[in-house]
Amino acid sequence: MGLDFSVVPKFFDILLLGAFWTIAITVSSAILSFFGGIVFAVITLYAPWFIRLPFRAFEWLFMGTPLLLQLFLIYFGLVQIGIDLPAFVAGVIGLGLHFAVYNSELIQTAIIAVDRGQMEAARTLGLSRGQALRKVVIPQAVRDVIPPIGNNMIALLKDSALVSVIGVSELTLSAQRAIGRTYRPFEFYIVVAAFYYVINLGMEAVLRRIERRSQLSR
């Protein structure tokens, strides 16, 4: 009885591989959620109603249902209509779209807050509406929402553990496999918690640097 961390080094390579996949799925999903959030925000604010309404229904679906259910629908449900996605791809799509919806809400608010004179000035200079959005309005809006989007990215890292249920060998599933061979759950979960903490610190450092650079570019 008692703690025995001596079993952990034997499975450290498995945990490191799990950490790699955790970082990979987090970064990939974060990129998808960021650019997806911009696209959703622009469609919601500027697209014709017959395009906007389906996207609003899509956003409602992703905001009103659990992430775990969304992962099941993407990975297990799409197979029934002939779309067989690898577990990693399904996890990235599920996490990315889930957080893209929340990022979209933030970006919409920021776009609305941009002075309308910015758009009018850009159009006066000969830019089309799309060019004015892409080159003038959206960059200003994104700078204003970097801190809250950063918070969403930290939440995404923590929720990435859910992709273990569809078979992605990230940190949590790697720990569970080691536990199945050693029957030492507490030791491995403590080590995995430390892994997540270190990755979290790294993400926070990157996000702070991005935020500082965006403030300097104003």
C-alpha cells in the first residue's frame, strides 16, 4: 500500500507521446477555432439571411449540447452516412468547431464595437466591403478579443482530454493504459496533472506574448 512513483519512469515514453498528441490536438483545434470564429462572425453579421439562418442554427446546436456528445456525433455518427474520419481528425473538428462558436460571439461583439468610420474611410479609399473587413475592421476587432480568446484556448487544452473517449492516445488515455498495466492510478494521474500544468504554463506564456505584440501594433 502507499504511493510508489518508481513505476512511472517505465512508462514515461508513453506519457511523453501522449503529451505530444495533447499538444498537437490542442494547437490544431485552436487554429481551427480561431479562424472558424472569424468566419462564423462575418457570416452572422454580413451574410444574407438564407445563409445566416443555417449558421445560427449550427451555432445553437454547438452551444446547446455537450462537447462529448458532439465528439460522438462526429466520430461515430458520420460513419453512418459514409464519412469515416480518423479519431485525431474527428477530435480536432469537434474541439475546433465547439470553441469556434464561442470565439465567434466574442469577435462579433468586437466587430460591432469598431467605429463605423473605419469602414467608411476604407470604402472611400476604394476598398470593397470584403477588403475593408479583411484589412481594417477584423484586425482591429481581433486585437481587442485576444485575452478572452486566450481563455478559451486554455479551456480547450483542458477539454482535449475528452478526445480519449474516441481513441486518441493523448495524455489521459496514455495514463489509463499505463494504469491498466500497473494498477497505480493515483501516481499516474498526479504525473499527468503535472504535464497538463506545464503545457498550460507554456500556452499562457505564448498567449501573453501575442497579446503584448498586438498591443504594440496598435
